Amino acid sequence: MSLQQELGALAVDIAHEAGALARRRREEGVSIAASKSALADIVTEADREVENLIRERIAAARPGDGFLGEESAAERGTTGITWVVDPIDGTVNYAYGIPSYAVSIAAVSGEPDPREWQALAGVIHAPALGELFHVVRGEGAWLGGQRLKVNAEVNPAGSLLATGFGYDPATHAAQLEMLGRVMPLARDIRRIGAASLDLAYVAAGRLDGYFERGLHPWDHAAGVLLVEEAGGVAAGVPGSAPTREMTIVGSAELVARLSAIVFAGAAGNKATTP
Ligand code: IPD
């Protein structure tokens, strides 16, 4: 078994356990533990508990690896591998009882920075939807046993696009303005509320494309690899991989068209970090 296969298998095992815990806690009732960057940016007790579980399992299996998670302190490892983890992506859905939330786990090599790392394996597991997307670099993107493929055709009716909005109300006007510019490309827009699922759904051809600014590395680490292994393209600001400033995914043609629109008004501050 190659290193990335081993990492992928470990990620899937841990995601099953973490997803079961998240789902159980949801059934028992969710309590908000705190607000983070903005009042709307919440963390539940379950987010913390699930991240602790994932962290413990990784440390037990691969003690020298680094860790970059949404809810706990980052730690550099000694092996060159870092685990990038969102224990419950779609926390607001989770808190409201909407089943579109997911455990997202990726193993990356190199610097723990999305502009520099190479993602090796990942998993996105939506336990309340009974779906587990998994990917190993060079071996394709999968939903269970079904191989995934990004939609390559640009539909004359327009593209089914997803996006998201930052928690900080100060970012909303610029994001809505950008959405207005993108609308002519869209047959419709989805706001699913979990970036990892937006990305997995692009990989699965359930969405044609997705764009959002303000994402953290743990929101997109596993999902971007899924999209790429499903034949799609992931971009950030021109010339860069996806970062907090921008994430755009879809077929190569759609990403080029979206990037042209998103960055057309960027002479001011439209596409810069909130
Ligand atoms: C959020 C979700 C949401 C996206 C936000 C993310 P969280 O992650 O993925 O869809 O729009 O940018 O921060 O806070 O639920 O883990």
C-alpha cells in the first residue's frame, strides 16, 4: 500500500467514527459553546468533541504528523504530513437540524499552507445523509464505490452554481455584488451551507461549479482534491491555488469563465480578503 493509500484508509476509518459521534450528539441535542469571528460564527460542544476524537485517533496512528484543525491549536509535525480537519463543516446547518453537515479530513504533504501543500488523500462524510466521499491522489474521487466526474459540458441553460457568504456582515454587500455579476452564467444558485459538500457535489456532477471567498484551509483541503481527481479544476486568485481570498471550482472552461467575471471588478477591492 502506498503512503497516500494508507493515509486515505486511515482518514476513512476516522471519518466513520467521527461522523457517528457527530450524528449521535445531534440526536441528543446541540448546545452552542461560543461565537468566534462574528456572532453568527458559532462552535458547538460537538465540534470540539469531534475534533478531539479525530486528533486523538490521528496521533495514535501517526504520532509524528502535524495537525491543522478548525477548533484546536495547530501543531507542526516531523513527518512532512499534516492533517487538515473540519470536524463539522456546516455548523449552522448542524445547529438548526439541517442534515447538510460533514466531517472533512485531508492529509497533505509539505508546508501546511494551501498555496504550497500537495493534498494526498481526503474524505468528506455527511453522516446524516449517509454519504462518504473519498479520494486518494492519482486514484480518482469516489462516493462509496462510484467513481466521480465533474460536469465538463457548459449547459446552454447556464450552470448550476453554489456559493457561500462569510459570517461577517461587513463582507455581505461585496459578496452580493459579486454574485450579481456571476448570475448571467447561472441557471440557478445553491447555498448549501457546507463548503466541503459544495466541493464534493461539484466532484460528483451534482453542481457545475462553486465559488466562495473567505474559506479556511480546513473548509477546502479534502474537497479541492476531490474536484481535481474528478477531472475538475480548482483556482484561487489568478495564478494561485485556492486560498482564503478565493476558491473557484468546476470544469476548466467554467472556472475560466467564472474567474474572468469574479476578478473583472477586482481593480478595487472586490476580490480581496474580507
Ligand atoms: C462554513 C461553511 C459555510 C461557508 C463558510 C464556512 P463551518 O464552515 O462551510 O458553507 O460558507 O465560509 O466557514 O463554520 O460551518 O465549519
